[in-house]
Amino acid sequence: MDEIRIIQVGLGSIGKEIAKLAMEKGFKIIGAVDINPELVGKDLGEVLGKEETGVKISDSLKETLSKEADIVVNSSISWLEKLEPQITESVKAGKNFISTCEELVYPFPRYPEIAERIDRLAKENNVSVLGTGVNPGFVMDRLVLALAQNCKKINEIRVLRSGDASKRRLPFQKKVGIGMNLEEFKERLNRTGFGHVGLFESLRMVSDALDMKLDEIKEDIEPVCDGERVLGIKQTASGVIENKPVISLEFQMYAGAENKDVINIAGDPPINLEIKNGIQGDTATAAIIVNSIPNVAKARSGLLTVKDFV
């Protein structure tokens, strides 16, 4: 394939990392979109701390989609219902689409109608759509499935992703409640956008790929505290068959937590993997997105998932 031309949508901290890495790897960014008025009209290079690129940041996706691009890279939204209009607009413009949206990583169980619409529209326009990232998209699903291919039989899967949230970017710290008191934490639990998005998607991707017919899925989130001050969260999702957990995903992100990723598969043979220091979320997400661009650009049309690439 010739030089791949990109439209970058979303220039928060992750979007900037994606754009910088894409340029370093030789992709050509021909358009950039962000609704932040402080960025609109600026040269993309200035925002990225690089030389001028001649690409002016726009607040209009519609106008930017008129450019001759191969793929839209979107890092703006975690929730599929809010992202769907942008996917629709991009796909109708004949652009492939890749996103960090957690719910797009495996949307079929939670949003079957949206997933069907996206898949149909992408096929009609001969383009591909993919949601990916480090989690969901790799540590708790794609990597698990790659390891599971080595097993003749699987009895139980346990995955732990643990990290020191105090070392992460400020929006992430807010998302896991660092610095709140317990009353604030309890109030935020009822709002969209709090805690980790994607455990359900990872769990269902793994269970579906391994043909595990779950009876139920249990989810829980609780604060990790120092007295009345919240340090972060412990969040879990478990897939249950006959009252026994067969898949358990645990997400620990709080100030002072050990950085590590652990996958334990009880099976034949058993597999135990620990990644010391863990996979750094922000850096890895940018890398996964950029490294996936060529695959998405040449993939079959329709709505894809990362398990298509395991």
C-alpha cells in the first residue's frame, strides 16, 4: 500500500501521542479535529511540539472528511452511543476508522443493534472499523486468547492488571477517584465516565472466543482508601458457570499499587504469565493504535475486533 493518509480526531494527551508516533512512523496526517477552542486554528505541529506541518486543527469533522484520507483515527470518546455518529459520518465518507473507544473493542453483547449498523454500513462502503487499545484490546483479552491457544483444556482464567494510578495523567487519576472523599466516591459511582470502561467487553470477548457459555456476569467496583481519602479503585468482572467463576478480571488502579500484569490459566497445560512493571497504558495505547493502522487499512470490510488479529 502507498503512503497511508490519516485524519486524527481528538488531541487530548492520548491523541497527541498517537499523532506524534504516527508521524514518526511515516504516516501522513492530512487533517486534525478537536473541539477545544484553544486548539482550533493552530498548526498541528505547534500543538505536538514539532515543526509546522501545514495542517490546521479544525472543529468540523464534516469539513475535514472532505480531504483525501485513508483512515480516521479517533481518540475522543469512550462510549459507543456517543461515538456512533462520528463513525457513521466517517464511514459514509469512505474512510476506514480506528478508535480507542473502549466499548467499540467488542460491542456485540452490549450494543448489538449499533454493532450491526456499523458492520452493515462499513461493508456497504468497503471500509473497516476497529476499536482497540491496551485495555481493553490487549492485556485482558487479546493476550489472554493468544496464551489460551496453547491449552488443550481450560478450567479457569484469572487476570490482574495493577498499576500506580498516581503516576498516570490527571484525567485518569480523576476517573479512578484519587483525592476524593468517600461521599464523593459514592456519588460518582452513579455517573457515566467513572471507573474503568471495558472489563465487560474483555470478559465477553474471551468467553465468546473460547465458547464458554456463561450463566451470569458479576461486576463490582470499590474504593481503595487511606482513612477517608480515596487512593483509587479495585474493579472486578467475573464470568460464572454453575456458580463457579471461570473467568475473573481484576483491575487495581490506586496510588501506590504495584505495577504488574498477571495472567493465570488453569488448564492443560497451565499457563502463568507475569509482566513485571506492567504495560504502561498511555504509551502502549498509542503504539497499538498506530501499529494497527496498516492492518485496518488493508483488512476486510466491516466491523472488526482485535480477536480477528490473534
